Amino acid sequence: MIERFLTQTKFGSLEDFQKNFHINVPENFNFAYDVMDKWAEEAPDKLALLWTDDNDNCIRFTFKDIKEQSDRTASYFMSLGIGKGDMVMLMLKRRYEFWLSMMALHKIGAIAIPATHLLTDNDIIYRNMRANIKAIICAGEEYITDHIKKAVVHSPSVKILISIGPIVPEGFHDFHKEWMDAPEFVRPKHVNKNDDIMIIYFTSGTSGEPKMVAHDYTYALGHLLTGVYWHNLTPDSIHLTIADTGWGKAVWGKLYGQWFAGAVVFVYEHEKFTPADILHKIEQYHITSLCAPPTIFRFLIQEDFSKYDLSSLKYCCTAGEALNGAVFDKFYKMTGLKLMEAYGQTETTLTLGTFPWMDPKPGSMGIPSPQYDIDLVKKDGTPCKPGEKGEIVIHTDKGKPIGLFLGYYKEPDKTKEVWHDGLYHTCDVAWKDEDGYFWFVGRTDDIIKSSGYRISPFEVESVLMTHPAIVECAVTGVPDDIRGMVVKATIVLAKDWKDKDQKTLIKELQNYVKSTTAPYKYPRVIEIVDELPKTISGKIRRVEIRDNDSRKKLQDEESKAV
């Protein structure tokens, strides 16, 4: 399959890969027709999707099944009035209908807007109004459909509601009942051009209101590298990426790149993340490849791996936030597998990565993807030398690279803020070593300036994460009259440490940081919490911690004044 789209598919070395990786872009490329349907022609009985749930249900879909059922789904959508260019929001959890719906929307040229099932009615109203959404397809669960019903009262653009069950409220179409009666699918003419919008993601909103990230039809091609060369997949692979289908990570790890490789996409539909259940599924279904955010690995390594047969697992990757070296080391000791880290954004495909020809360095994001011309630049725009911190940027002066977004939909001013003068600005700060490996520092607005020192939150978090008391932590700066800002650590304790005397433990953690890294970096403030504030996609909201601290300081000042 991949031979159709790559000038060269086999690489003997990292240098060969960097020099000769090149994607050939067909005219009017459409993943559903040009990849999925081609697999159905060439290997109809090859397993494509293996779906399970909390109740041990298991459904297996071959490529032929996906082709035939996505055709029927496309025909069904068209019969309801969904067509080319229509905005369709998907709130489908990890239900298998997500994959059928995505392929169907691609086949008719409609624009897919994946969204998490955790959205409230206000969240849904915001998305409906901003994107002019015409149809919503959802899992039929009461808390989801109730929010949708409340939202559509204030959403005049929404004309079609579809429930996949089990609940089908009044005013919703019954997907499975009506789907069976759909007419035979006839492929529409002129479905898409390469630069048409294929998918829109609302950013996770670590600060400010979510923006709409618009990707064209070549975006799927950009993930060829993700599945084949980062996840290192083959047709024999059974791959699990742990991600809600409302996250951008879902199409990174559960769709495009994996099916380019012909791998089996393993899906586990569960209500609550339980590390032991994930390990059981890996054992039960002989999963060969796993990808998850560092947060997931932090919880997995708290389990006793000796209780499970994980011998099928051959390759593990991580992305979504920076990986602490302590997590890498412990996972390696427990499994013998090195976590292959990568970096990217909702606006991009894989931008930096650790590839099969490389020996990963714990905590490093890897090297630039050959799809992009990457630089690290200082504030004055000059390139950084090894060891110097700067912003990660992508050169676009020779045209938009495959995988880079089209822009923020309906927000040209915000697009220009990050994409101008031939550069896309990621707003992420990093440094690279003498070998060209990149190391994450933080967002440009996360850097802490204390007593003249510039302190990276991630550097302090990396130290704290090596202490056995800590499961998760977030480091931020809090205002200080003398130092400008001081370092604060908000931490979640491991279960065996929750009964310890907090004052003694805080002092121990402070001394631990002082003895492990430069003393000026130690957290002068430590707050112990049950959980960290996170976005709906699971990223830590440091901005929320900072805002709460600012409000507390203001309230204290007002109380003193009174």
C-alpha cells in the first residue's frame, strides 16, 4: 500500500530516512477511497479493526467490512441531507461507529469535527455556533443526549441529530435502525480537492477559548510517517493507542497511519481508565504495539507487571506532553522496552520523533521529522546553537508542508499571530544537544522568571517525578514581592505516601530538588492535591493553576486592606 505514496519505503539508516523520505501526493487524494477501499480490494479478509469493551464484547472488522459498512453509512448520511462541505460533529466515545462515520464523511466530502463526549451544553453551543455545525452524531447515553438537546435550542445551524444508541431520544435519528434501509451507495462526483477542508479540531484550550484547527485532505498522508515509521507498524501489528476519539491523538494513533501500514487498530471502549484493565487487554489480545500519553505510562508503572504476560508487546511510543526521564527508566526496567517519544501539535502531524534507527534518550522528543524543515530560534529570530533555548518553528517559505494545518478556521488574525514571514511558530520552547536531539522546555508563556533566573517548569517536574512519592506534578510560577516569581509545585501523591505528615514530606521534596538540580530551581511552594486540572484531552492546565493562585493573592491583599 505505502509504495503508492512514497518514493522509497525501505531505509537502511537514519541518514537514509532523513535524506530520502518523500511523499508523493496524488491529485484529489481521499484516504477513504485511496487507502481503505484499496485495502478492501487487495486484502479483503485482512483484519482492520478489533473492538472490545468493558463487558468483554468483541467485534472484528475486516477491511472489506469497513469498506462495505462505511459505504452504507455514507449513503445513509446522504439520505438525511448531509453532503459535501457540511460540518458534522462526532461525539462517539470509542464506539466502532466512529470509524465507519469518519470514512463515510470522507467519502461524501463532508467535514468531520471530532469532539469528546465530556462536552457540556455550553461547550456544544460554542462549537455549533463557531463552526456552523449542521449535524451531530453521538453515542446514545443520557448525559450526552441531554447536553445536546439543551444545546440545539440555541444552535440554529443544527438540523440533524443522530444517535447510535442505546438511547434514541425524540428528535434523534436511530442510526442502526435507519442505517439498514439505506439505499446502495453511489460515489458522488468531485468529492474533494487536496486543499479542501477534511477535518476540524477544536484545540484543547490550555488558555483562552478553543480555536478551530482546519486540515485539508493531505493531512491523512502526513500520518503515513506516524504509523509506519514512528509506531513502526506492519500488517502483522496489533496497535493500541489510548485516546478518546474526540482528541486529535485518535487520528494520529487509531486511524490514518495505522491503516496505511495495514495494521490492526485495537479499540478498548471503557468508561473509566484503569491501568490493570489496560494491561489485561494487552495480555488477552496479544497487542504488539502501544502508544499513550506520558500520563498513562505514569499510572501503568504503578502496577505489578509480573501479574501479566506482556510478551506480545514489542514497541511502545509516547506523545501528547513531555516525558519525564524517570518514567522512561522505570518502564524500561519493567518491560525491557524503550519508550519512543515524539512531538507534534493539533496544528501539525508528527514534527519531532524518535525513529526505529535511533537509540532514544530518556526525556528527549527526538529529531525533526523529514516532512518538515524545523528550526530553533531565539527571540530575535536567529538560530540557536546546541544548548541554547529557543522556539520550535517550521519553515513554510517554500510552501505548506504536508500535515501542517490550513489555518484557524474563521480566524485569520489568530492564524497570522503564529504563521507569518515564512514561519509557523509552535510557541513551544526547547533546546537541542550536540547530536541534534530536541529537549522540551515549556510553552513560551510557561517559563518562570525568578530573581533573574529563567526556570523551565519541565526541568523541575522531571526532578520531582523521580521521587517515589509523586505520581503527577505541575510546576508553575506564583507572584512574589521580592523575587518577582517563585517556583510552585502542585503534586498528586502515590497512594502509599498519602498518610505521611505533609509538612515533613514537603520539606523532604524541597531538599530533594535542591540536591538533584540547581538549588535556585527548588519549589518554595508545594501544594498537595487529589488531581491536577486538565483539559478534556488530558493535558495539564497550568494556566488554571496560575489563575487560581493569582486570584488567591488578590483576595489576600484585599483582606489585608480591609
